Amino acid sequence: MNYRILIVEDEARLREVLCDYFNSRGEEPFEAADGAAALAMAAEQEFDAVLLDIMMPGLDGYSVCRLLRQKSDVPIIFLTALSEEEDKLFGYELGADDYVTKPFSMSLLYAKTAALIRRSRGSMSEGDSLRVGEIRLDLAARRVYVEGKELALTPKEYALLLCLAQNRGVVMSREQLLVKCWGYDFEGDSRAVDTQIKRLREKLGKHADCIKTVIKAGYRLEV
């Protein structure tokens, strides 16, 4: 099955190169030259992943990411020349799933994108579910319900909750969570885990205390 990739990049030549490369790998790329066009396209159709430049005129990538996250959990990878740690952490806080710094290898970007899509889709059979107290994970649909009400999570938030739930009662280090939820090729540091855990706790509301912080060790899920 071909992946539908939305490529949002204001630099025409780079956008063309990206589209040509993903097309050569058998995927179906779509292009947007600015943030407004990207949001309009995302409102009309679904994509498997979004490759999103940050420094664009008008709506920048941060703004586009924030608006996309209000309605969609599509995997988002930032493409940018910004390499400061603070820029990356801000991107993760907005709900981005990964961050690739320019200049980058096309093959590495493709591998990251494909891996992220696979992780976001999962490979569970229909009807599989996992329950921890009042929290139920529908593994086939990749949906989470708390007290019967669906919770809107990003792919990273879902991946973290799933990993913790599958290892209920076991302390998972930040490094373990990075490998399982971001992959071995992740370029950031372990604070990205803390940022996503904070967002996950906010969404869990009164059930947030089921995610325990174990000082100097990591996190544990318990009821």
C-alpha cells in the first residue's frame, strides 16, 4: 500500500526533490508551498504523514503543527535548519513526532517516515484491547478510552501509553521509552520523553497519577 505523504516546504527546488524521491520509492507525495495550503489540503483529505518545514512565510511550521494537532493525530516530522535543542523541544511540545535537521539524507528521511507510519498504525488484529483500570486501549484502531470516553492522543502519546501499559508495574527508563517509541535513530535527547509524558498526563486528567515518576529511573504505569 502506498503511503500518502504531505510535503510542506516553501523552497520550490527542495519540495520538488522530496516529491521525486518519495515518488521513486513508490509512495504518493502531495505538495504544499505554505502553511495555509497545507491546512486546506489536510482538511479535505487524509495523509499517512506530514513532512513540515518550520521557517515559512505567513503561517510557520510551528503554527501549522499546532493547528493540525487540534484535529488530527497524523505523524508529523519537522524539516528545518533550526538545530538548537530549545527549538526541538518546542516542536515536540506542539505535538511533532520527529525532527530532521537540514541538510539531511533522503534515504534517512524516508526510513524515518516509513518507520513512524508503521509505528503509528501498529500491527494488532481487530478486537484486541488492553485495559488498565478505567483506561482502555483499542489496539486495532489505536484509540484510547477513559471511562468509556475517547481520548484524543497524538501518535507519540499513544505509543508511550501503550508501552507503559504493556509493561504495567515495571519501571521504564527514558532511554527504553525513546527506543521503543521514537526508534534507535532518534536524534534528540531523553527530555523529549518528559515533554510527551507531561502532555499525556494533562489529557488523562484525574487519571494522570497512574503514570508514576520514579526518580532517577524513569516512569511506571500502575493503578
